Amino acid sequence: MAQIQTITLPANTSTILVNGTGQRVWIQGQSFYLGGSNVNSDNGIFIHGHDNLIDLGNIAFGENIYAFSNHENAITVFYYTTAL
């Protein structure tokens, strides 16, 4: 089963991008930073390129991944679960 969600990142604000549920997660978007709740342009992992689909793997239940952008931005999050 797959789900797609678009998250709008306000400029200069750390925003929850993924709430972990054990599902596999891919993300796609323009220039932004990934990290913890205090992520910003100084301490985040820089992601660039709207054509890149980035596999974050399975995100554990209760784990949150945050994103930060210097300008308003939209990130597409793809969730995937296999049927048992």
C-alpha cells in the first residue's frame, strides 16, 4: 500500500516532515535540510534537486524527521507498506 503526502515548509521554520510508523519512506523536493527538531541551515543535511527521489528507509514508530528551508518550499513524501 502506498500513500503520497505534500508538506509545505514555511520559510525559516523547522517543520515535521515524517512521523514514523514503520513504513518505508521516500522524499522528493527542492533545496532543504533534514534533521531533528532543531534543524536549520547550520546543522541539517542539505538536500538539493527536485528530480531526486531519496530513500530514507523504514522510519521507526514514533521517530520524527524534520525539514527546514530558507524559503517557502513543498516536499513530497511517499510512504510504502507491503502487505503481510
